[in-house]
Amino acid sequence: MSRLARLGLAVTLLFALAAPVRAQVKDDTPRNYGVGRVATPGQIAGWDIDVRPDGRGAPPGRGSVKDGEKVYLDKCAACHGEFGESAGRWPQLAQGKGTLASHDPVKTVGSYFPYLSSVFDYIRRSMPFGDAESLSNDELYAVTAYVLNLNDIVDDKFVLSKETWSRVKMPNQGGFFDDDREKTEKAFWNSNPCMKDCREPVKITGHAQAVDVTPDEKTQKRGVE
Amino acid sequence: MTQPTDKKRTTRRRFLAGAAGLAAAGASSARADNAKNLPPNVADWTRQLGEGVGVRAYGNPSKYEKHVIRRTVPWLTATPESSVSFTPLHQLDGIITPNGLCFERHHGGIAEIDPNDYRLMLHGLVEKPLIFALDELKRLPRVNKIHFLECAANSGMEWRGAQLNGCQYTHGMVHCVQYTGVTLKVLLEQAGLKPNAKWIMAEGGDAAAMNRSIPLGKALDDCIVAYRMNGEMLRPEQGYPVRLVVPGWEGNVWVKWLRRLKVGDQPWFTREETSKYTDLLENGKARQFTFLMDAKSVITSPSPQAPVKQKGFNVISGLAWSGRGKIKRVDISLDGGRNWRAARIDGPVFDKACVRFYYELDWNGEELLLQSRAMDDTGYVQPGKDALRKIRGVNSIYHNNGIQTWALKADGEVENVEVG
């Protein structure tokens, strides 16, 4: 150790002994820690798969309803049904128009999804279930076009691509509004809630045991062995 | 997930069939005691040596606790890879959920990510797009925060009436643990935000590649890119090695197996924030971006899976939480919401975390209608189910934070009921 360094150490020690013990405080001023590496355009391209409602992010490629039918029957129909009606308990992709305000709403691509991108982006990242990100861009465009066609959103001759993107009008685009709970549920804020005789004596109006859908213990896995 | 009425009911037998009846005061519990372990006799475990250290290199709960497990509702979903298992709330106490019992919700199964090959990409409207390895994330400044995580669909099967007879099933899509990680704010500062940055998209690296939009304000406020829960690395089913923590907001935005953060100037309207996780009202219109979880509480014991075993002195125990802030008070009713009294909160009270409450009573076998009602520090009071249905209808699936009623019967059994 150099003499200067030794002197520095001595001074530090002296301070450490003399100064009151004070914990290091969290410093929130933005700082570059020099951690992490620059992501290259090539790296980003492989993962950058999201698509927005305006079509930003959609890959090059095109696909017709006709070609989409083949892809769909091959890779989707086993779960979602030949006409998008669902094969068993898998999600239904078509029909359901006019049911949203009913007692039994059927939410599908045609009845509920607000944007083409909401379907396209999802199929691109998650479907077919169990074989994600396996479709080519053309297959992706084609099968999406076919799902739209199953919902009567585009005709049999339609070809989906970046160029035709904005022509697709989803029926339920206007069906959503932003969270308004703080306005419409204002009554739930109450600094002095009722404590005594808040309602008439209550009666039981429904029993879970009567519905009887609670799983049996026999359907459960056991704990660690 | 769908309403059970739409589904084949594959299991019909009652969960509690055969549960032991009420024991007389002072008598021991249902399982027969073994007299050779009881005084004046001396049990084997007192005479003989047990297993040495290291035999249980990673310890498990006692073999007598094998019934304390996450449970599933098989009819609920088409496949276990996109499904849910529920936290056994009725078997737990305090505010921290053990890691192995935190409920699971996956959309493409549990990704098994090699931490060595883990990468987080941060790009979009930033000055410098970045990639972080796990070790690099761990070098950044750390925070520790205890938060609840509730799935927006928790209690979703109860909109149309009492359905599932057990608080594990009615309320078990919630857990509360301590997270360790780096704040999202610090990460974003490393890349530098462009002036038009307004939203962040978080994306998972699992087979669902789950993606959700989060407003920048929230991202800079209290979000954490977390790699530890309760001190140890995240469990695979909770997003190992890295998940997003979005305090107080619905579980779906807490993206697991986090692989990408993209900064944009508008939300993405992904499938998960349109087709799912929007709240359909009676008029056919749906609320979107209902991120925040309103104040909620539930009595965890007694409850249908945790009946009262003896008359006399008993402790009612439950959990309360709010996405808007701290729980301020929890009230208890024994008569279905007619009269209320304040419960006792015991243990720490953190922002956007579970609190534990107790109410002690001498019970002589009279029938009770037990309810709990949470209040938070914004003055929000957990509403009754009817009040909630008046505004949200019964088709919402998500965001059911209505007051739960348990009917305690003379024999100590408890049932999930609706009252009016």
C-alpha cells in the first residue's frame, strides 16, 4: 500500500470511529449503473411479435380465406370445432352475435373482440395451443382471415395483409369503455358505515350444497411425500 | 373460465361428506388419540432419536400436513395447462402464504427456464434498447415488498349465487408474499424513456407469451421486476426466474417468466385485455382496463372446509386486502350483515398487502350467518353482493369483491350461502 493510500485508510478509520452510525439511505436520483447490454436490431426482431390495433408490428405476408380454411381444419378445428363452435370444452371462436346483453353471453371473435390485432396478435403468440409460434406469416394471415370469415366479418374472397388490415371492421369495437368505478361506484366509499340494525333480519336465499359442484377430495393430488 | 351451470358436472359428491360432527366441549378432536403417546405414557418420539440434519436437505412440511395443498376444480377448464389451482386459505394463518401453496394460474403450462439462458429485453420508445441477464438484474439496487396478488377472476364463480362450498374455491385465487427485485423505474431509467412514452407492454416467455399493457404512471410508481419470493428464488409456477409485480392490480398483469418490456405511446388491446379481463355489464357493454383490485375480505376459518369442532371459546380468523392502499378496519357480523362489530387486526399492516383479522367468541351452538367487511384507507367499504350486482350485473366474471356469507350450523358445519 502506498503511503498516501495508508494515510487515506487511517483517515477513513478515524472517521468511521468518530462519526455516529448512520445507515446508507436509498438514493432515488436516476443513475446509469452500467448494467445490461444493448439489444441489437437482430435480437429484437426475433422477439418483437406484438401487433397494435393500427396494424403496427404486423409482419410481411398475406393469406386468403380459402388458404386459411386448410390451415384451420388442419391445426385448429380439433379443438375449436369445424365452424368455430368449439369441440367439447375448448373456447368457441364464432357465433354469439347479439348475446352480450343476455343472461348467457357468448364471447367470441365475432361477438366480443374489439380489434383485428387482438385476435391476430394472440394467434401469433399462443396458437395452436401446444405448438406456439409455429405458423408461417402467410399461414397466420390466412387462418386469421378464415376465423374472421367464420364470423361473417369478411367475405369468402378476402385476402388479409398489411394492406387490407384497415378494411376489417370488428362488430364489437364500440363495446368497451374505460374503468369508471370511482364515478359509478362512488357509493362504496363511506367513512362511517352502518354498524347497528343495518337491514331487516336476513334469510338464507341460496345454498352451495344445493348446487353441488364442489370438487371431491378424490380428485385432488396429495401433498409432498 | 365459465359458469359451472354451463359445464358438465363431473364431480357431484359433496366435499364434506363424512366430515366429523361436533364434539362435545372439552372432548378431543375427531381422529382417535393413541393412548400410548399420551400422559402418563411416554411416546416413542421422546425415547428415540429422530432423523439427523441434512436428511431433509430442502425441508417439507410434516407428513401429518399432507392435506394442506393447492386444490383444483376439474370441471372448470378444458386442460390443466391453461387452468388454476387454489390456495388453501382455510388451512393458513398470518399474512404470508408459503411459496408452495400460492395459487397457480397458467395459460400455457409452467415454463422451465434455465436461469443461465434467461434474458429480459427492454425496447420500444427508449433511448437505448437493452438486454439483461439474470445476474445483471441481481446487480441492480434491490427492494423488498410484501404484496397480495389476486386473480381478477377470484370469486368469479359466485356471481350468480353460492356455488362452491369452500373458501379455498371461493376465495383461493389470492396469495401474499414478500418480493425481492429491482424497481421497474430503475430498469426503465437504464434504457432512458423517449418523451412520447406512455404505456408499457409486458410479455411472458412461456408458451402463452402472455402480454398486457400497463400505463407508464403505474410502471414508474411501484412496479417491481422480482426474482425472489419469501427470500428464495421464485417458484417455477410463479414465473421463475423473473416476474412482474404490479402492486394492488389484477394478477393477470403480473406477467410471469417475463421476457420482454416494450415501451409505447398507446395500449396494445391484447386478447388478455379485451376478450379476457374486461368486465361485461348487464347492458352488454364492458369495462376495460379495470386493473385495480377493490377491498375484499373473507373469513377463512370457520368456513365450509374448516368446520367448528367444539362449542365454547373459538377464534374466527380471516384475511383482508385492498389494491387501493392499506386495510384500515375489518368488521364482523354474526347475523348476516344486520349488526357489525370491529374485528382485531393482528400482525403487520402493509400497503396493498393481506392483513390478518380475528374475532373471538363464545359459541353455544346457535346458528350464525358469518360475514366480514373490509375498509381501506381511501374510505372504500367492501360492498354486499346485492349492491355489487346492482351495478355490475352477474356476467362480469371478474372483480367480485362482494361480502361472503358462511352459515354456521348447530353441528359446527359451515356452508356457503346467499342471504337476502
